[in-house]
Amino acid sequence: MIKITKIAVIGAVLDNPKECQSQFNDIVSSYKKIVKGRMGIPFDTEGVSVISIIVSGSLDEINSLTGKLGNIKGVNIKTSFSKKNIEK
């Protein structure tokens, strides 16, 4: 069976990281199978963190991750997908 994989970048802004970062990290860790890279920049004086996560997985897996992250209070999510389908 051929599996279609997508590559995407998930952009996240944590408006109050002290309150939501632990839950955010727990969810991302539970998707470590599709996470290929992650970069976080803390804006300490502003009380905000900006995180980018590079993922490679099925559309369902990526949408599940972004949905869970987007449901965390104080987390804003945007996802950009490659138009290319990768067959595995």
C-alpha cells in the first residue's frame, strides 16, 4: 500500500509561554515520529515565544498535531504545506 506523505512547517506563537509551554511540549513530544526539526525563539521581555516545527507525515497526522496545539489556550497556530506529495 502506498502512503502519501506531506512536508509542512507549523508556526506557533505562545502568548503566555509560562502557562502553556509544558502542555505544548508534551503534545509535540507525542508526535516525535513525524517531527523532523524544531526551533524556538523566546521573547522574554515581551512574554511571548515563537516556535517553528518541521514535520513530515500524513495529512491526518499533521492535522491532528496542529489541532491539538491550536486547542491550547494562548497558542496561535498556522501551518504551511508543501504542494508536493511524497509516496512511500
